[in-house]
Amino acid sequence: MFVRDVNLKAPTGVFGELLREGKVLEIWREDPSSRAFRDALGPWADLSKEFRAEGFQERFPAKGHVERVLLIHSRLMEVLR
């Protein structure tokens, strides 16, 4: 479901938070490869079933796009903490 604009906004916000925290950026500066980001976002792999198209609206019920982005953002951050 990350092919739709409303669903791309949430991970973009998460990336911003990760960069502001600085931990991932420090690791990347030591080894400028995609490994730092891959390792930081690794827990997302377990979420693939939650983000499939079937039943997506029911798993992330919202009144509009802004609310859905916040729900998705919260879920993605929850897994990373």
C-alpha cells in the first residue's frame, strides 16, 4: 500500500524523525552505505501483512487522509521503538 500518496507521507515523516534523532545519521557517517537505514527500518519487514491492500481501510480506519497518515505514522514509529 506504499504506492498511494497518503501512505507515502507517513514513512517520509518517520524518516525525518530518524534523521532528527541523529542516531541513524551518525551510523551512516561512519559507514556511508544504505546499511544504517536498512538496519534502522528492519522491523518494518514484519508489518507487510498489515499494509496489504485487502482490508487496509479497516486496519487503519480514519475520517480522512490526514488522520490516516497519523495512524500509519504512529504504527511505523511504534515498531521502531
